[in-house]
Amino acid sequence: MGKAKIDQAFNAVLERGDKAFVPYIMAGDGGLDKLDEQLAFLEEAGATVVELGIAFSDPVADGPTIQEAGLRALANGVSLSSVLEKLKDSKEERNIPIVLMTYINPIHTYGVNNFAKSCKEVGVDGLIIPDLPLEEEEIIAPALQEKEIALIRLAALTSTDERLAEIGKRTEGFLYAVTVTGTTGVRASFQENLGTHLEALRAKSNAPVLAGFGVSSPEHVRSLTEHCDGVVVGSKIVDSLYKNDRDAIRELIVSAQISKQK
């Protein structure tokens, strides 16, 4: 279903008065045989969409926790092809939308058209490609459009208003609002004017705005979602899965479910 499946998932959450929660996990951290169970757990716990990272040797957007998870996945022999094959096997059992986070080099190596075709076949609904600037989107955007796969854009704090407006207009699925300058990773706090920035992005975006990078506590989730439609949580989820601390993950997801707290 692609874009439509993501849109339906967000609409269902936002219409009941909750905020969206998108956990990021590294595919194959601990072995690809764990992936189906991890996705089922996140769906059962109330995640809106799952962002599934593909291990890459030069991950420009990833902080230490996610880099280490990527190295563990690579050590297990995980590749883009093996992840897609695994997703194909479990396609019929999965209901939660899947967004792949990968870089342009592995896609280029796989072959752009073949990659878009494979994503459609295995039930990938969207893509995040951190090292793909607007100016180079034509490399892949038409192939994804043909297969109805959402291309989710990232909005950096350092971008101009004009560029943010263009990103907001083009994004599909959701707009990924990067809340810090630098890489992913757990942080204690965010800059003072972040709420204003997120609200400005909502005015520019055709899709829900989700805050990500550094979101690591229920307090972060609650404070950020006062200004946007949800959050993406990566390093904290990856670390908690690695340590088998499922309760910490549930607590984070519940913190976005406003209807349960009234």
C-alpha cells in the first residue's frame, strides 16, 4: 500500500487525539532472525510506523549507539538484500507500516529501479535517505513515485525558510524535523526556540511533522509533541532492545498516547 498505508496509520493516531510514535531499529542487530519478533513487539506496544535502519559502512547521520548497532549487524552478515528478503517472508503477517532508512550508495549499487520494485514487493511503505539532497532527488524519486512509496524528507535546523518550505511541500508520509545539529544520539536537552521552529514547520508541511534526533525520554516526547505531530526515537530504542529492556520502550510509546493519560 505504500504511501497510503503510512497516511492511514498517522490519520488513525492523530484523529483519536494521540501523537505518532516512530521507533527506529537497526535491522539485524542481534541477527535477522529476531526482526519479525521485534516488529511484532513494536506494533503490539503501539508504535505508529517502524523506521528500519540498514547497516552501512559510512553512516553520516548516525551517532555512536546506532553506529555500534550497525557494526553488529554487519558482523552478522546483514545486507540491504538480506533485509529485503526477510521482509518479504513476513509481509503477510505484518500490519505496521515500514520505512527503510538507508543511504544512496547501497541503493545505487542495488539498482534504483530494482530497489523500488523490491521495496514494493516486500511491503516497504516509505524511505528516508539522509544523504540525498533535494537537488539530487530525481535519481530515485520517479521510481518511488511509480511504486507509490513515500519519500520522507528531513528538515535541518540550519536550513533557510525557503528551503524548509520546499521540503515541507515535497515530503511524503511525514516530515522528519531534525531537532539538533549533528548526528543522532541521546541528549539531555534541546535548544530553547525548538518549539517555535517545529510549529513553523507544521505551517509549511503538507504532512505530519515528527521531531527526531536526541529524543530519549518520556519527558522529551511529551514536551516536543506539544509543538508537533509526533516523534522518532532511535538511539534509546536501539539501546533498550539490545539490553532487552522492553519496559523502557513501552513507557516511551505510551508517553505519546495522550488519550490514555486523560
